[in-house]
Amino acid sequence: EVVECYYTTGQYDLLIKVFARNNKDLLHIIHNKLQPIGLSRTETLVSFKEAFRKKLPINVSK
């Protein structure tokens, strides 16, 4: 499933984070959920393990 989506600058327009059970599920998400909404090209990166996560006390709602 798609869990996060960000507009980006540079070479790519979007960064879309998905959770997939396996490679077959990942292909299903790309072909049946992302391509039908108009994505013309994708580049897939697989994360094996989170190195670290840091939360910052920043208030961005101003």
C-alpha cells in the first residue's frame, strides 16, 4: 500500500513510499495503483533496514 507521498525538486517529481509483502505485491502496486494515475516512469529502491530515525521538535503549522 502507498503510505507516504512527497512532491520533490530535482530529477523526480514525487517520492512515494509503499509497503509491499513481496516482489509480486510490489509489482501489483506499481502496475495497478501507480501507473493508472498517470505515472510514466518509476525507479524502485528497496530499503532493507532503517539506519536511524530522529524526530525534531519543529512546529511547521505557523
